[in-house]
Amino acid sequence: VRVAELNTLPERAGEQEVIITTESQGILSWGGSLQLNPLKSTGRAAIKGSHFPLASRYLRHETGLDITDGEADIELAYSVVTEPDGQLRATVDNLELLITGLRVSTFHGKSTDTIAPRDFLSVPRIELSGGTLRWPEQELSAANFEIDGTALDLVRLEDGRFDFAMPESTAAPIDDEAEETGDPDALPWRLALDRFAISDLNVGLNDRSVEPVADSSLNEITLEILSISNTPGASFPTTLSMVGQHGGIIRLEGSIVALPQPELDFELSVAGLSLAAAHPYIKPMADVSLDSGALSLTGRIRHDATEQLLFTSDIAVADFLVTETDEGSRLGSWKELNADGLEFSASKKSLEISEVRLREPYGDILIAADGSVN
């Protein structure tokens, strides 16, 4: 800690520099000018290095997750000034956040736990740039927030639970009759983010609650949302795409409105999405094997104040095959099934289809001597 010219004389500024090194070699630094009469300070603050393992000691028992690795670098320029009327004015500019090498594992923390900790989440890079804050205007904005290369691995156990457990909340219940302490005349915060993006996100799911075990994932997930704000009526252009583990591409493109009521309007396209991944969930209902089938569609999804959910589409399922589990023989198949002009309305509680076409269907129905059906 280094302080120079610290005093309470009017309009006399001093300087200060503070550097703190944590046990994990993380560095917190603050430097700039400081005037006490009236209060005025400008400078820069930064946090660099590894802080997550230290912070995780306090969080792991509350969250069931342990942050084992990762470095965070945060930098900003600030200004705090007392106006002639005594009001405090504060600004933050050039707020930059960079998190690298973040790794999170499951944490159980009891000697009776039989499940070994495992990698749950890894994020090579999280970056926020161009952050600003204005007080008392209550404005918070940023130019870009991006998350790259994330891998999320989910495991669902035989009893339906996931292998990490959030502890039950011990917080006191909220008293609905409690007196509000907020200022009813206070202005709401204005929030704005020019761009939010997720690139190359891979989500895996190992579901042991079904037999056979379902091992599915969504890969190469990319998401981009532009012009985000809490201004009523603001529309955010949005694109989302992903690749199925067993084949197929899903893409959404459209817009989202958050306030005053949520609205969305998306064009949806699915190309060659494999249906075989659904076999473990179908088997408990019918002792058959879903061997193949590829779903393709082009359509539109809309939700607003007048329509709870409207889905319109042309759908095709190609190369569909179901076989008997015991015999392995073909039970049912078709070359292609088309359902054109499909319209589902949740508000009207209606489903309409203009035309259904089935090409090269096959069915093998066997009635045994005891009257049972294959």
C-alpha cells in the first residue's frame, strides 16, 4: 500500500496505489488520485490471476460444484466526483473481463458419497468488452459478451437424479406482507448489450435412468443475440444452430422481445435429424428397436400476446425402420412420410394438416396362437 499527499484540505488531491496478492497468487490492484474534500477520485482497478479455487472453498458445499481451475482478469477505469449540490456521480469505462481455463467438477463432500467427482464443465474463454456504467443515471452497457468452446457433461443416475445435487435452501420464507423499503420514485436501471454470443458449445447427456443407457449430445451449438436491452418493445435479432450427435442440423433464426411481455418469432429448419437416439425412451413403452429415421422440416414458431404458441411446418421423416427386439426382423418401415401444411395452435387447441403422403410403407403383423401380437 502506497499513499501520497493524503489530506483533508479543500481541492488537494493525493495519490494511492494498493496491490494485494492472494494465497493462490491472484493480484488485486487499485491506483489513481484521491481527493477527500470534496470527494473526487479517478484511476484504474484490476483483478488478475487465479481466484476461483480459493472462492470455491466457500461455494462448493452450497452448490455441489467445485471450481478447480481458471484465471480471471478484470480491468476498468473509474471516476467518482461529488457535484456542487452534494450528489455523488460515478462512471466506469473500458470494463474488460477475461476468464480463461475455467474447469468445474462435481463435489459431494461426504465420506458416505459413492459417486466419484468428475469433470462437469470446462470453458476455455469467457470475454466481456466495452463495459460502461453511469451513476446516478443508472445506465449499464457493454459492447460484447462471448463464451467460446464450452463443454458441459451431464449424467443422470438410475433413480432419475443428476450426479450433482443442489442443497435444499435454508433461507427464511418471504413474508408477502413485509413492508417494501424500495424508493417507488427511483428510476429503473437501463441495460444494454450490443452482442451476446456462444460458440462451439457441446452438451453431453449420459442418461442411466433408461435401458439401454441413452448417450446423446448436442454439438457445435452457436448462439448470437444482438441489440439486447431492457427497453420495452426492443427486438433482439437471434440465431441458433446445433448438430445432433447421431446426425442432423437444427437452425433457428428470428427475433425475441423481452418486455413488456415475452414474444418470439423464429424460422425453424431441421435437416436429417436422427431419430435413433430416442430408442432408449421408446423401449419401455414397446419392446421394439427404433433403428433408423431422419427428421427434416421447415417451419415457423411464434409466441406473443395473441398466440400462446403457433407452429406451422412441412415435415418429412425418411428411411424409418422399427424391428422386433427379440427376432431382429423388420416390424415396420417406410421410405418417406410427408406431412405438409401442418399448423398447431395452443391458443385455439387445434392441429391441422393439409396432406399426408406415405411412400413404400411396410408392416409385419403377427398374431400368435395365444392371441398375442408381435
